Amino acid sequence: MQFSAAQIAMLIDGQVEGNSETTVNSFGKIEEAKAGQLAFLANPKYEDYLYTTSASIIIINETQELKQPLAATLVKVKDAYTAFATLLHKYQEFMTQQLAGIEQPSFIAPTATVGENAFVAAFVYISENAKIGKNVKIFPHVFIGANVTVDDNTILHSGVKIYQECKVGKNVIIHAGSVIGSDGFGFAPQADGTYKKVPQIGNVVIEDNVEIGANATIDRATIGSTLIKDGAKLDNLIQIAHNVEIGRSTVIAAQAGISGSTKIGNNVMIGGQAGIVGHLQIADNSKINAQSGVTKSIKTNSSRSVTGTPAHDYTSALRSQALSRNLPDMEKRIADLEKMIQQLVDERENA
């Protein structure tokens, strides 16, 4: 499938510089793209490749100053990275729209409903009273439990498991192997040293425009709902415990873990391998650095970062790190001062 520079410019609101009839049929990184491919330049570190790439069309920032003429056709935009992402999204959307119908073998319970133009791949299992919206794409080996709702335009990649009663909104993407609605970690200690399981009878609610990476796990609530709000983005291998709430447009990097009943605000950024203990409040716009261990609530709406274990203010942490690097020199200086003081004392006593 081919696209001309003129068509690409129309899709991303760009301005063509060069031959508007130049066509491409695939994408390539600017450092290794070949003729017939589309590339983009957003990071100044890759600017030199602008003059050596074989790409036929290149998307660049309109503020980019050229050091020499180029053979490639350019499409100039305000933000090359965002424009390229938009183009990839439209391409992916076009490709998935081609998928429709129900493949066999698959199982759809008689009481389940599947919306118009949905795609159900082979080896999918859809349980009783499940409701699948319009244009939903469900790939092989997905399990959808009883009374689950999956709303319009959502994509469930291979191996996703959604337990009973959970609700998934519109325009959601859940990547391969993720589990939605498994039991929360609830066990009551007994006098004899054993643990009694506390039934988890709530569900998981995922609002619209959420994306969840591969092999993430989101536990169902003990009572009520574990809630992932509109626009949140979760990376691979994330653990969200029972009754957690993740705020709007919050982003969480890989291998982070959120313990039970913690409430994460809106527009929060959480780095990889961060851990947050249970029953905390994390204020809007907070930033938690990678591998931080958060043991206390962050109550102030702020864009300041916390880091370390236990997590504390990032600026203070930098000062502490600088101080710790100077400790050997400070130890020597203190020892020298002690010697000087002792000499003064000795001289005074002998005077």
C-alpha cells in the first residue's frame, strides 16, 4: 500500500517541500531507511542522518534549518514526533479495521452479544451475558468472563484474560497476556498461624482511552471496584492491587507495583520498578522516580519528584548524594582538625 507525500501531509497537517508525488510503502528509522520508506527526524542527535539517509520522504520540524540540499521529499510540521505518532496510529487503525467477523473454532455463549464489525479470532472464549461493542478486535486465546462489558473500538491482544463482572471502556488497548480481575491478595491471619482467604467479590473498571501493556495484572476489588480512569497508560509487567484507583492520564512504567486501596491522582508519573505501599493518597501531578519506595502519602498537588527508599524529595536526595560522595574528604578534614585542636590543647597545658 502506497502513500504520496501530498497524502501524508494532508493527514498530519504538514507542508510538502519537494516532489509531492513521491510515494512510500513502509516506515524506516532515519539512520537505516531505504528508498520507498518514510522516516522522521525529531531528536537533534540524529540530524547527521538527515543528509545520509536513503528515505524517500522525511517528516521534520518546520523550524529545522538545513545545512545542505536533500534528495528526499520533506514534510514539514510543527512537531515531527507527534506527527509521526499520528501517522502510525492512522496506519495501525486502517490495518485493524480490515479485521471483522468470527473465526472458528471459537466459543461465544448464546447469551453473549457481539457488536457490529467486531472481530473474534479463533480460540477466543466469550462467556455468558458478556457484551462486546462495535468494532472491537479480539485476538486468539482471549478469555472473557461472565457479565463482562467490552465497549466500542477496544483491542484485546492474544492471551488477555478478563474475569467475570469487569468493565472495559471505549478505545482501550490491552496487550498480550494481561490479566484483568484476578483475585486481590486478601487473607485473614488465624490464631493457628494459617490464613483464611477473604473472598474478592468486586470487579475492575477500566475507563475509556486506557492502554495496558503486556503481562500486567489488575486485581479485582474486595468490595466495589479497582478503577483505572480515562487516558491512563500502564506499561508491561505492572501489578495493580485490589481497590486501587489510578487517576486520569497517569502513566506508570514497567515493573511498578501499587498496593491495595492506594489512590493515585491525575497526571501522575511513576517510574519503572517503583513500589507504593497500601492505603496511601498520591496527589495530582506527582512524579515518582524509578525504583522509589513510597511509604507515605504525597498530599500536595505538585510536579516535584520523589526518589529513593523510603521516597523523599528529589532535590534533597541529590544534595544527600553529593554529600555522601564528599564523606571521605570530610572525614580526613575532621581528623586534621582534631589533630590541630589537640596540639593547641597540649601547647596550652605546657605553657
